[in-house]
Amino acid sequence: MFNGKSILITGGTGSFGQMFARRLLENHHPRKLIIFSRDELKQFDMQQVFGHTSMRYFIGDVRDIERLKMALRRVDLVVHAAALKQVPAAEYNPTECIRTNIQGAENVIQAALECGVEKVVALSTDKAANPINLYGATKLCSDKLFTAANNLAGDRHTRFCVVRYGNVVGSRGSVVPYFQRLIREGADHLPITHEDMTRFWITLKQGVEFVLKSFERMQGGEIFVPRIPSVRITDLATAMAPELPQKTVGIRPGEKLHEVMCPRDDAHLTMEFADHYLIKPAIRFYSLKNDYSTNMLGEEGRPVEAGFEDNSGENPEFLSVESLRSGVWGPGSGVRGP
């Protein structure tokens, strides 16, 4: 469905955008792939790597709806990845986070509707599930906006969905490059926020492939969540530097002990598929079938049990120190959870 299409990604110079461009160009033949972002230096750096004839670079900010409308003319598919993501920065600069993550989401929706975009996939985060920090609260608002946008579309063909996953292995700001830097600089220990802390484990490539598949699966209004293993932060530190001691430094403001993707309060809306969960919208749509038991690829799901929660601390599969060290992270590579 990507061949011959014009595709735009907001925040396209980030870790996700660059991997998305690489995978799309390796496996498909888009008419245009537009990188929409506000950082001219990152765009320049990206152009040195991606010289494909279909690539376009568009400087703009999701806060600027007129610029978005100009960028989205004759665009078929949109991935909305632009966001302010740093939890402490959001706590200190709440208005800026709201303007980008909430008002920016509204602008993407309005511009997509006015320009006749076919499908929009918005990237979310585990922090939007039962949020305890401002970043998570803004992304929850964004998720709700993209879900409700399917009613705003009315008889227009534009459809919106959300993809939610947590911290990506090796992405900027994640713990892996942080530990790597400390090890490289000769640190005498690795700081652990809490000895019981767990996180879901997904690679950048897996995240991109899941987003691409979500374009094919979506009918509109869904929140797609990949089924992925968990990792104990202590095991990750041991795998990366077994000779270094670990020191507990305490949980940072706005940080959770475990990641939650599908909250318990949404169990009545959650469907289980072979490799993912789907959270149905809490509202009904007037122009869609409102039946999510079978997706657009014909894959069938079933309701989860009452009280279900997709929680990294309660996950039935954890990656072992050995699998982390070897880089073997496929299905079945983990160990049973606690």
C-alpha cells in the first residue's frame, strides 16, 4: 500500500523518522517521502545519508497549521512522530509541551482533513496510560484527539489511529546509550533508579515495522500496542557491564517503576491478537462499523480477561541476561516473568 504513495512524517529527523525512511525505501517505492521538522541542521545531516530521489525535506513546526497545510498537499499517508518527549523538560516548560503535543496534534488533524489525507498514524507512549507526568498527560490528550478525529472526518475518507509503545532500545534519551557512554568513559558503577524497575523491550526496527503494519490493519480509531517482552533494568546493566557494580539512585520525578501499555481500566476495550493488542475507542463512530474483532488484514482478535493490564512488571516473558548480551530478542528468547 506504500508504492506510488506520498508519505509525510512529522518529526522526521528523529531516530524513528530515520529508521522509518530507511525501511520504507528498502522495501517499497513511494512517490514521495517528506521529512517535516523544524531543525535545519538535522535535515542537512539526514540529506547526507538519504539521497534517494523520492526524498523531500520540509522545514516547519506542527504548531504552525498553515505550514502543515502546505506540506500536506497531495499527501496520502502521515506518520505523526513530532513531540516534546523529555519528562523533566515538560515539567519545567508545561506550556511549550502543551503547544507541541496537544495543539500540534490538533493542527495535524485539521490539516489532514482539509488536505484529504487517506490515513494518519500517530505515535504515542506508555506514559499516556494512567499518566503521572505532564508529558504523559499531553500524549493522552493527543491519543483522544486522534481517536475522536474519525468522527470529525464524517463522510470524508481520512482515517486516524494511534500506535503506542514505550522506550525504544538505543534511541536518543534511552538508557542503553546512556549506559554505553558511562562504560566508554570509564565509570566505576552504573546508576540504577530502582532495583525492581522493569521496561518493555522493542527495537527501533521493530517499532517501524509495527507502524507500517498498522497502516494496513487500521480501520480508524484504534490504539495498537505490540506484544513484546520485558527487561529488568538490573539485568540490562549486568548484560552491558557485568564487572561494574550497580548503585541505586532513586526514581526520577514523573517516572514509573513499571511501564503500562494497556491500563486495567481499559480492559473492557482491549482485544488480544497474535502479536499485538488493540484498544477500542470508548466512543462510537457514525461512519465506521465499530467492530474491531477483525482488522483490515483479516486478522482476528478476542477480548482480554476482566482486569487485564499490559504491565512490564507482570509480563509473562522477560529477556534474560544471556539473550540481552547476545542480542537475540525474538519471540521465545526470554524467560518466564516473576
